[in-house]
Amino acid sequence: KNQVEQSPQSLIILEGKNCTLQCNYTVSPFSNLRWYKQDTGRGPVSLTIMTFSENTKSNGRYTATLDADTKQSSLHITASQLSDSASYICVVGTSGTYKYIFGTGTRLKVLA
Amino acid sequence: KAGVTQTPRYLIKTRGQQVTLSCSPISGHRSVSWYQQTPGQGLQFLFEYFSETQRNKGNFPGRFSGRQFSNSRSEMNVSTLELGDSALYLCASSPPGLARSETQYFGPGTRLLVL
């Protein structure tokens, strides 16, 4: 069964600290993996997208890694800011019937 | 370039009614996907349209339907609304290109409340 699991479910950190969010998937056939940031009440915004051959991709303070062998991805946020408070969603693209499999997200809260 | 727009932004309906939501993709995008997002289930795929044809369909009952027009604008319809249909409905469009490098651009969503 195609699944995407994210951990932790929620996370609270202090401003300026780093954090890492995890995403494990059992999706086949694998096409790509993306991370989205979703502010409360708004649509998700793409942070990074990686294909099978890429194992790291950065977007400012956000760095995503992909290990296609273990089917794991992580999103590392450096020097967190209050504006990083949001839900972060891992999405795996498949060339199978259902094109995108979504994780349930990690809710991050950054405190001053 | 304008982003994905969705109308209306908020909607209140009662059980048994029907509702139509609208999505205008980014200019040049031909693929439009619809998702339902609820606190308990996260984002769930409803269907995808490409060039006026439904290309993929998620696991939702037949009360949920959609269509796409020749200008790529898309509508989603939910008939005989149930309380459980209360959710944020998101529309996303994708540019033409290789599927492996596709990026979805989401609209702000329509928040539907069924009373």
C-alpha cells in the first residue's frame, strides 16, 4: 500500500534553533518527493522537489535530503524564524494510478 | 504571473444541498488537481484534469465530481452535502513538462462548512 509517514506530528522549538523533520514512504513506483510549507488557512507552497537521482536540495534555510534506498527523506530548517511556524507536508509522486501521496504533515511552532 | 485562484474563499451550506467550487489555474497550466484537506485526514486527492479530461481519480464517492473547461478553468461539484464534507478544498495546477519534474502550485483553498 502506498503510504507516506511523517514524524514528529508536532514540534516546538525556540527561535534561532535548527530542526529536522522526517518523512518515510512506501510508494512505488517512485517518481519524485517534495516538501511543502502550509501556513494556517492557506494553500501549501512548494519548498523543494527531488527526483530519484538527487539526494539533497536546498532552498534558503531549508535543506531536504533523500535516501531512495531506505525510502527516507528529511527536511532540515536552519536558524529557525517565527515565520517558519507552519505545517510541513511531505508528498511523494508516483507514476502509478494516484499521482501524489501526501503525508499528514508535521506542525512546527517556533517560539520567541 | 497571477497564481492559482479559487472562488469562493468561504462557503456555508446545509446538509443535502449541493455546492460548486471554481478554480482558475496559472496561465499556461493545463493540469488541475483537486484535494480535500481535513484536520484528521490531511490532504486527500480527489481528481485531476488535463486538457478537459479526467486523468486520475481518488477514492471519493460519486457525489464528488468535476470538470475542466477549454480555458483550463476547473469546477468541482459536491451533491447531497454531508456534515463530513466540511473541509478546505484545494486546487493545484501544474505546468506542462516531464512528470518527474512537475511542481504543483496550490491556490488558497475554499473553506466549506456544512451545517
